[in-house]
Amino acid sequence: MTDSDDPHDHSGDDVSRSDSAHATRGTFEDVPAEARQLLESLQTVDDMVYFLALSGQACCFNPASEVVTGFPLSELRNNSSLWSERVHVGDLWQVRQLLGDRPHSATLDYRLRRKDGSQRWVHSHWIGIGDGPGRILGYVCIDRDVTDRKEAEEAVKTERDRAQEYLNIAGVILVAINADQKVTMINRKGCESLRCREREVVGGNWFDRFVPERDREKTRAVFCQLMAGDLEPVEYFENAVVASDGRECIIAWHNTLLKNRAGVIIGTLSSGEDITERRQAEQVLRQTEEQFRALFEGTANCILFVEGLSIRFANQAALATFGYSRDELIGRDVSMLHLSQEKYEEAHQLIFQAVRTVGFWRGDWPLRKKDGTIIWMDNYLTLLSGGGIVAILHDITERIEAEKALSLREAELSSLFRAAPIGIGVTVQRVFTQVNQRLCEMLGYSNEDLVGQSARMLYPSDEDFEYVGNEKYRQIRESGAGTVETRWQCKDGRIIDVLLSSAALDPDDLTRGVTFTALDITERKKDEQALLEKNVALREVLNQISSEKDALKDQIALNLNEAVMPALQRIKESAGPTQLLLLDQLEQELRDVSAPFLETLKGRHPKLTPRETEICRLIKNSFTSKQIADTLNISLATVHKHRELIRRKLGLANVDSNLTSYLQSM
């Protein structure tokens, strides 16, 4: 468009431009002879006829041109640019293109503005005029007013486009298939579902393109039966279709037969809805229901669904826990599980009102089994959107009993902590967190003085504090507990001796704290020192006695060797054989008196009896078993038995060692 609002203003168009005023008026003589002959033969037709030069100038209009253009014939014949000026600017490009291409013949539709300003649609048929092979000089144009037809076509197109728009905005697939199994119409939704453009679908065989191979021939056979009228149509059915990308989807179809005016079946019109996601969702829902049912039935927790005040569902764990059968529990009032009507009313007021107000409730509550046993339950109740309540119950009876026992145990330990006659406390990172009354009394501090303070305050020096820390924690790491003696300084400055025993609260994590007991051993240490001093004095007395004993032994040995033994030798010189044996025995016994044999023997083998000791002395002196029997006036068998017992007590029972040699070596 130019700056002018008139779409027929061609002031700048080449087609309407002329080099001379003469060119604006085409005359009959300027037209080629062949064209003149044809124009003369067409003067009486009802269509507008004229000659169009390659320059775009028009002349030689016939009388019917007045009807089509509304201009007098004189104006048309005297102004060869008038025709091109009245052609709609939007259609003028077609004229230019044809004049430039110079075909032998052509047709086109264009819009023409009549003299009264109205616009008409014109169908133009061009007949090429030349002066030799392949050389076109201009065209004889035969134009017919087709405005009514165009308007009718436009109305049909508008209606068709409106119908197509209705089809396109429909939320379902719409597809028409003719008797040849080809798609004749598909809407936008159908194209989207099939992942195709409309031109890729229309004209294609529906069954070959979009029905899965496994279903193709069966579905095609049914369609052929429908087309032949051999099968009653099914208004609704579901089947799979394959999109262009290979994805399968499930379509729910509603179908109707299309018939011509003669009543012959010519195809089908189907509306379809992609229900793939719905079917998948239904499958997921079924699986979810199965999973939840398996979960409900497989869990150890009791699950109840309560609607109103009635039990509508109970899982197997609930039935087993409460001891009821499903028939005994389902449909019954939930109050049957409570301890009493009063307890049920309390629960209704506290629990059910809370659930309906905030949507859930969590807490412990006692219930009763069928056999009357009371059980404690950890209850989690949730309000459902439909108004029902889901209750998940966990039996915590053992936990409640354990908590009671633990509470009692804690009370007992607390009592012991308070009443213990020794100091007890807890430290974390060597800072007091708990101390008992006895520890306070022992040190002269109050509980408030100690709790929260470092244990360093009790040690006379840093060395004492560091030593206890290192040694005690070393023992705890090795064995879980540690004991060390140390010194503490009381509030009044006194230094006391303390036996400190500690154990970790958690052996794997000493930072969690240590328990300790503190025993005042100051008096015991004094007693031990006094006892040690007494032991030293006693040891000196015993040493003196031992020295005197040794001196006495030496004096006896001297007297025997210098006085007794010489006299005994003189007696033996005049004695007979029998007396000589007795005198030898007497000599040996006298020597034993001065020797440490018997003392050594008793020291090494205290389990020997006096008789066994006497026999050992005789064996050492080389007495035979018979001589021992005669000397002690016992049987030879008894001597053998004593020898066997002596060897066993001396550790020689299974050793190849001579008893005499062993005793003589002592």
C-alpha cells in the first residue's frame, strides 16, 4: 500500500506508466491483426473483452465491458490505463508476473473497482497473440464477473473453516475414514495425538499407519464388514493406536456410520479420547491399593478406619492384638476397645475433638483386649477428607512397664546417691555436674559451691590435678574404670587423702561424662603408717631372735664336735656289732641336730607328716627299707607305701630320680 488509502491507486505502478499521451489511448489500428479478428468476433458476447498489451495498457473494449466496469465505453476506449488503475493493488502482482512470463495462455481471478466504487471479482482468460513462434505481443482477455460465485465460495469456505475450527477446538480426536480405509478428515487434537501434521494423515491408510501390527488385520476385517453392512456398528470401543514416533496410546472411540443420499455406507466418523494416562493411572491406583493393602496387612502396627463412631476396617495386626475376629470388630462401636464408658467419653472429648479440629492427634492411651487385658497404645489419628479417621496404633505396653521400672530404678539410685556413706558425683570434662550430700560434708562445700566448677579447685597443686587426670583416664580407656589415690583440699584448707574411683558413662565416648566415688582414707593412711612402723620394730625383734638362734646353733655344733663326738668315737671302738649300728644312728642324729636338713625339708615340703619326715631322715642316712622297718617297728609294706607317698609329695612320682640322692642333696 502507498500513503493513499485507495487500494486501486496505481500512481507509482509501472503497468500504468506511459511515455506519451498517445500511449494512454489504444486504437484498434495499434492491435495486431490476429487480435483484431478475434476481438471483432467477440464484440457481442456477454463477457468483457479487451486487448492487453505487454506494457499493461488495455484497449478495444467490447460493449459488455460497460456492464462489468460501470464505465462508459468511450472512457474505456479513450484511456488505456483505466483498466489497470481499477485493478486491486493486491492482485496487480499477478498481472505483472504473467506479462513478464508471457505464457501462451493464462487464467486468473482479480478484484476490480467499478466506477461507482463497488468491488467485483473477475475471472479472466488470456489468449496470447504473437507475430511468430514463441513471440508474444499481447493478450486478448475475456473477463467474466464471478462476484456471486466468489461470495458463495467464500461463504462456504467461511462455514467450512468455522466447522474446522469447531473440530480443532474440540477436546477429543475426530477422524473420518472412507470405505477405502483412507483418512478424509482429522482435527487438530487427532494430529497432536498421532504426532503428525494434517497433510501427513489425510489420504493415508488408517490401518496401515496407525493400528498396531498385532491388531491390524483383525481391526481391518471388522471395518470391511462394517462397510459391507454385514456387521452392526459398535457405538463404543477401546483400542490402541500407534503415533508417528512409535508411542502407543489407548483411545476410547465413539463411532457412527457415514452414508450418502442413497443410504450407502461410505465411511465412518469417530470421536476418540486418549485414555492412556487414565488407564495408566487406574493401573497405578490398583497397584497402589494392592501395595497399601499389603502394607496395612503386613505391618505390625494396628490400623483401624473409623467412620462416625463405627469401626469400618481393621488390619490383621489389629485383630490379633485385640483378640477379635473380623466379624466381631467390623461395624461395632469403637467404645468396645476402651476401658470403660467414662474412659471412652474422655477420649471422645479429648482425642476425637482434637482430630476434627486440627486434623490429627498423637499420644498414649490405654485400651482393652477381648480377654480384658489392658494394653497401652501409641496412637496416631488422622482425619481423612471424607470425614473418616485412620488410627495407627502401636503396642507400647512393654515400653510403659519398662519406663515404670526405670523410673523406680532411678528413684532407688537417687536414694542411694543421697544416702551413700561415701562421696559420689558426676563430672563432664572434669567439671562437676552432680554431687551427693556426703561429698559436700566431706569437703565442707555446698552443692552450689561445687556444681558447675572445675575439679581443679579440690587439688593442692596443678601436678596433683594433672596426675589424677592422666592416670585415671588411662585406666578408664584400658578397662572402663580407674582407681587412684590422691589428695584433696577442703574448704577450710585441710588436706585429706582420697581414694578416687571412676567409670565412664559411655566407654566409647568419654566426653559424655564420668561417675566417681570418693572415699576419705586419711585415718586409714594414718593407721597404715602406724602399722608400718610397728612392722619395722617387729622385724627388728625377729631379726635379733634369728641372730641369737644362729649363734645357739653354732655353739651346739661346736660342743658336739669338740666334746660329744670324740667321746662317742671312743665308745664305738669298744662296742659290738649291734651296739655299733645304734651308735652310728646316734652319731647321725647328733649331726642332724646341728645341720639344717629337717628345717629345710619342712620348709620345702610342708605337707609331709611327722612319720614321713622321720622316714626321710633315715633314707637320707642310707637306711634300707628293712632297716627302717626294724628301727621304727613297722612292716616292710608300710615302709614301701610311705616311700611311694613321699616321692609323690616331693614331685618325684613320675621322675627317674633316686630318693636317697635327692634327700642327701638338700
